[in-house]
Amino acid sequence: MAFQGYGAAPGGMAQDPIYGYFTAVAGQDGQISADELQRCLTQSGIAGSYKPFSLETCRLMITMLDRDMSNSMGFSEFKELWQSVNGWKNTFASYDRDRSGTVEGHELQQAFSAMGYNLSPQAMSIIMNRYSGQGRIGFDDFMSCCIKLRALTDQFQRRDTTRTGRAEFQFDEFIQVTMNI
Amino acid sequence: MAFQGYGAAPGGMAQDPIYGYFTAVAGQDGQISADELQRCLTQSGIAGSYKPFSLETCRLMITMLDRDMSNSMGFSEFKELWQSVNGWKNTFASYDRDRSGTVEGHELQQAFSAMGYNLSPQAMSIIMNRYSGQGRIGFDDFMSCCIKLRALTDQFQRRDTTRTGRAEFQFDEFIQVTMNI
């Protein structure tokens, strides 16, 4: 139900416009699913002049923050997502100088570098091959890449405890990490 | 151009109906991109009564077989894909007994098991969480899972040369493998 529970927002939240976007779709359970998230982000206009996020990207967003494996998202997770999305959007926009809604391969590399990811030309080539069209990468795919890179780096670093840049996986564990993204 | 070069098909191919589907979209360069593949598979009716494949799944199909990193697919790769898709469709259909176009978690586990993947309950739970809706997994997502599982298992086994069920990755290599799927 739209705006259910809005009046009962805990201290200060009622003034938070992000809380308004959230409650408009979250309903009584206070959780949003991937299709509700897609609707919510589209209605909020967070993508600005860029195309709204695909359902696939919204599923990834839920997965990235779904620590309790509920396959849905509460308000605190939504707020964390909002901040990440805004940060990534600003990064994307700073490289999309002609406002075409796309960036080129070398701009993508610069954007990743600015986020702290120093990837080899081989890795960049694989990413461009997988996500680009005509040598350019769109905003929705850029966002998918950012979510995946963050989740994968986090999972890798948990296993690379001595910071050698190498990590060992058991097969089932490898499948758990990679099928989740 | 539709049917370009059809008459010049190498020995026997002109009689192969799969070659007809391929050339109808491949055009003069003899290669198909992800959106052409989507059109081609939809027109061929390979999904039967199931919903046509999403563009995301078609991109994965191209990636899976794109050994020359051209981001497109030639006829021999297309034929290999056709056989895999048909096999997976038959597996899916054998578990989708009520012809709802979806299977449940325990049926998915049985299907994977029949394909030789013995995954833990944790891995199955992650896969269901990521790909299912209301506890059921649709044909397009099932296909995505099959493609990813095959590619990931292949990449893991290449590094687990002594078959201990453990494999080590360098960070950049890990990103190359996982961002490709």
C-alpha cells in the first residue's frame, strides 16, 4: 500500500525525501523487491537524464546489500544503495562529457581507476566486450559493473587475508560467490 | 541482409534448417551479435512455448562461446549453442511437469544434479535467491544459470589441475573470469 506507515516514521525520517520514495513502494512489510526497487528508482528520478535501471540491475542492487538473504531491501539498505548510486552516477557523468549517456573504454578505465580499481588491459577488454555496444558503455551497464566489481573485490579480499593478491576458493564456495553476482 | 550468401553455403549446410535461421540474421559478415541472436532464436521458435530469451541471456550465450573475443558468433559456434540450448530446454521441460514455465528449488537442484553439478544447499539457496521469483525459476533464468555454471566450472577446473576441489586465483584473473559471465 502506498505511503503506509509514513506517519509513523522513526525520528527524523519523515523529513527525509528518500524515505518518501521508499515508503511509496515498500508497503506494510517495510521491504522492497527488485521490481518495486525498479519502480522506486524510476519514480525518484535518480538516474537523471539517463535511461531508468533495468530489472537485472535492480536485482543486482538487492543482492549486493541483501545481508539477511531475504531477497528484499529494508530502508537502511535502501539509503546505503541511494548513496552508492548517486556517487557512481556522478562519476559516470564526469566522464560522459558529451552527455550521450555512454562512455568509451578508456574513460571507463579512468572511472574505475578513480574508484581504486586498477585493472589490466585484459580485464578491461573483457568488461568492454561483455557490456559495451559499439565500443561504448551505457549508464545501466556501468552501474552493473560497479556493483559487481565492488561485491567481487569484497569477496576476494575476505579470502586474501595476508594481502598477497592471491586467494584460494573451494569449488562450492566459488560458485556461491560468483552465482550471486 | 536477410539470406545473404545462403546459396553459397558450404557443403550440406544449405539443407540444414539451423543454417537458415543463422543466415537470416547474420548478414554478409557471417557473424551475429547479441540482439541479432535474440531475434534469431525467437524466430526459430527454439524456446517452444516458453518466453523468448532476454537480451541479457543472449549476451551471456555470445560470451560463453566467444573464443576469439569478437563479441559476435559465427555459424559453428551458433550450432554448438543450438545443441546446448536444446539439451537444457529438454532438461527444464522434464522438471516443469505442469508446463507453468517455471520449476521449483528442489527441481532445479535435481536438474543440476542430472547435469553433473552437485551443489550445496547454501549454493542452491543463493541461486534461488538471485534468480527466482516467488520460489520458482523461469526458463530464461534457468538458461542463464546453465550458461554461467558451465563457464564457471570450466574456469575453475582449469586452475584445479590436481583435482583437489580447490583453486587459486590472482585478483585480476579472478575479475577477468567473473566479470565475463
